[in-house]
Amino acid sequence: MSFTLHGLPVSGGIAIGQAHLISQATLEVSHLVIAPRQVEKEVARFDAALERVRAEFEAMKNSLEKSPADMRAFIDLHRMILDDPELSEVPRQIIRERRCNAEWAIVQQMEMLVEQFERMDDAYLRERSYDVRQAVERVVRELAGRSDHVANRLKKLKGERLVVVAHDLSPADMMAFKNQDFASFVTDVGGATSHTAILARSMGIPAVLGLHHARQLIRDGETLIVDGARGVLIVNPDPRILEEYELRKTQLELEDSKLKRLKTARATTLDKIKIDLLANIEGPADVEAVIEYGADGVGLFRTEFLFLERGEMPGEDEQFESYRKTVKGMDGRPIVIRTFDLGNDKTLHVEEAPGGRKRVNPALGLRSVRLLLSDPNVFLAQLRAILRASRYGKVKILVPMFSHAFQVDQTLALLEQAKSSLRGEKTAFDESIEIGGMIEVPAAALAVGTFLRRLDFLSIGTNDLIQYTLAIDRADEQVANLYDPLHPAVLMLLSHVIGSAEKAGVPVSMCGEMAGDPDFTRLLLGLGLRQFSMFPARIPAVKQRVKQSDISAIEPVARRIARLDESAKIAEQIERLNAL
Ligand code: PEP
Ligand code: MG
């Protein structure tokens, strides 16, 4: 049966492929068929993982000797759950009978048990379904291990055009797919500027989020059409629709290749003002796209993505190697390396460990520079790694999420400490390296003078700035309709920051999603922005808009727009501005 679902259009383009269903978030497991001679090995892998989790429970219990009794009782309960033959024996049978991977076997069995618990009348027993999930989750994590990540296992599927269908995908999950040949992603939850959406865009593949029930309604292997620009998902399309979409897909690809011809053209306005079009990247593998799309440099290297899919913080040397590789790949073009922006939705597994405490409000919690300053050794190691890489090219350091002046002062003191330790070791680095701060908290935008006085440059992160200004969780599809880059309050902040930086003679760029949307290019040019950083694939369309713009004509209009206090009027005026 054919049907259509509507969600949030987060990454444009058209994809046609087969559905590949992924289980929920942490219990994300793929179904893999195991070769007959590998079956006993898979059973042994399952047994070993179970044994490691049991040992882990034992160690936890011992270390909790003096903790409250109910904490120990909890661990006992989880241990009992895993000792039950339903979870220790039945998955072994499933692996043997269905020749499937251990993760899939235990999750299938878990889902069956959870369903039984949930049907029980007794509220206490119903609640136990959570314990079953949590206990199984530990085993699944153990099975996934560090070297045997889901991405490695999925390599077997490479080459087919697959559309990943999931309830949710965390940024760490997404990183596991980064090197896979997937046609598209669709999920039930997630907002338009969630990091999941950002990664889909950076991979240049169509994606639709916030589809609500896609994971439930779609079956593995069904044919799907994903229209990323319109946020539409068509399941089992009839041949006429399929043909129509195949044609549109070819047309889009043609338009893209035409735009790409702008690669070597300079991004100069009609009145001869040179605009820097920079790229947002997540690692050395993206350098190829930076060059391919003709970026002037990298305006944002989100370093946390390099290490997000693994379970531990990388050491200084490992970071240095990744940064050096990226810097060298840039071949002299400038590169802005942002220090770790972890916390909130971007978490390493190790971070979840301390006490297993679930934070109430992670976007407002120990995230980003706050987390870095709370662990100066981690921060110092990263600063040293970046400094060491700075001798291989034009490197600048960018620190995310400043809100207080003392955070800048502490960061500068740590940078000085990192420099002097390197001098002591006679390690070369760029002595005059510039350090900038992201403006993504409304307080920092309003009190921007504090940051202009202390830093060499600023970069506006509109994704977070909008989230915090409008009190909208950028990853929550239920409030996605309220996420509005053209809200008068947002424009007032942008205009204030860009204008103040211009007056102070401090360079300011923008690296949030707004910078890569050609519909906002003229408005931002008119407000005085001269550096835009975006996904490499966005550069040609923005460049085309820059080349068609006359700043002297659009400046007065843009300044008037930024003073309006009605969203509808703003949208109408921007449409006119774009038609000039
Ligand atoms: C932003 O907030 O706009 C930004 C560029 O940072 P990130 O999207 O990584 O939070
Ligand atoms: Mg941000």
C-alpha cells in the first residue's frame, strides 16, 4: 500500500531507496545475517559480553559497599534479570536458529519480554520493563564495544541505496553512518537545526525529521522516496510517482552541477566587495569537499565530531594528528578550529558515566566551554594539540558558548599556560595565533562589548542563539514551528553584534545554519556581515546570491528590516529584498 508522511525538511534533495529500519537510540541495532560457520563465534561473543556485564555489576556492588541499600538492590535486580534464562539462554537459541547477530537476538527477546511486562495489571511489575531495557542496554553497549562499532558491521551493506528509518538518531549514531553509502535518513523526532539534521546536511544527503510514526509504519525493504526540500516521505510509491521523482532527481542533480561551475569564481558583490565564503567541517575527511566547492577556508571545524562515536576522550597526540592532517589538507587556506562543544545532545559515552545522573536541562547545563573549564586538563590538552598543529598552516582557535567575561579570561590564561609549556619543550607553534569566541547565548550578544575587548574575532552561532533567544529546543520537533530565524528579537541581536563588531574593528563571521541559506544572504550582507561559514555544498548557491547583490542598495533596506518588530512584515520585506 502506498502512503505519504510529512515531517520537517532538514536537508534538501531527493533520494529513492529501500527502507533500512534501525531500533531505538541506544538500543540501535542492525539485523545482520551471520554465515553458518560464524554462528558459534557469535554465540561466544554474546556469552563474553554477558560475562563482562556481570563482572561490571559485581565491581559496582563492591564499590558501593557504603551506599544506600536500595542502590545495591537495584544492581542485584539487573543482575537477576540478566541471569534469567529468558535473557541469558533464549538469545543464544535465536542466534543459532535465525543465524543473526547477538545484538539483534537480545533486543528481539527484550522487546518480547517488555511487551509482556507492559500488559501486566500490577503497576510495580509494569515498571520492571524499564529495568529489563536498561539491563539489556548494558549488554548491547558491551557488544557494540569500541572497535566493533555498528558502522564497521554495516559496511557489509555498502553499495545498496538504503534509506535509514529510525525513531531517533543521536549525533553519535550519525557519526557511525558518516562513511557509509546511505541515500537518506528519516526519523520520528528531531528539529531542523538539531545536530542530527546538521550532520545530514554536512553529508549532503536528503533527510526528513519529525515524522512521528515512520518507524512504526514502515517495513524493512519497502521502497521510499524522500523529498528533503519539502519534508515529504512517500512509502511504496506507484510507478507513475516513482518516474516523476526520478525525473526531478535528475533535474536537481543537473542544477547542482551547473552551480558547481561557480567553484573558481570570486565571491564579489556587484559593487566589488569581497565576501569570504568558508566551510563548516567535522574532520579531515571533509577537506575534499572544502576544496571541491571552492571555499575560501574553514570557518568552523566542529572537533567534537571527530571523537563522538567512541567511548573515551582522545589524548593530546591523537588530537594533534587529526588537526595536523586537516590543516595540511587545507593547503595554506585559513582554518578555524573550534574547541570541544560537548554536553547537551553531543555526548561521549564516558560523560554519561558520573553517577549515571540524567541532567534535567542539558542545553542549559554543563555544556561546551563550561564543561571544558570544569576539566582544565582536557581543555589544556586540546589547546596544546591545536597549537602544535598551528605550525602547519593558518590556524585560529574558536571557543563555543561564552556567556561570561571570566570564562574568556580563564580560557586566555589556559592558552597562555599551553603556550608556555610548549615553549619549555621547544615545540614550535604559531606565537600570534588568533583566538575568537562564539556568540550563541543572548547574554553574550547583548553584552558583546565584553567579548570584543578580549578576543581577536567573533563567530555568531545562530543555531544556539535562536534556541536560547526563543526558548526553543532546537532538537525538539514539537516546537519546531516556533524556531524562527526571522523573529524580530533574533534580527535585533544579529544587527547589534555585527554593528558593534564593525565599530570595534573586530572581524565577525557567522557559522550557524542561517549563513548557508541563500534566502538570508542579502539581509546579512546588508547588516554588514562579510564572512559566512556553511556546509561546503551550500557555497555555490550563496556565492551566486552574493554575485547578484549590490550592498549599497540593500544596506538601507536591511537596516530597516532589522528595526521591524513584526515577523510577518520582516518575511514580506525580505522577499522584496531578494527580488531587487
Ligand atoms: C551554532 O550554534 O549556530 C553553531 C554553529 O554551533 P553548533 O551548531 O555546533 O551548536
Ligand atoms: Mg552552537
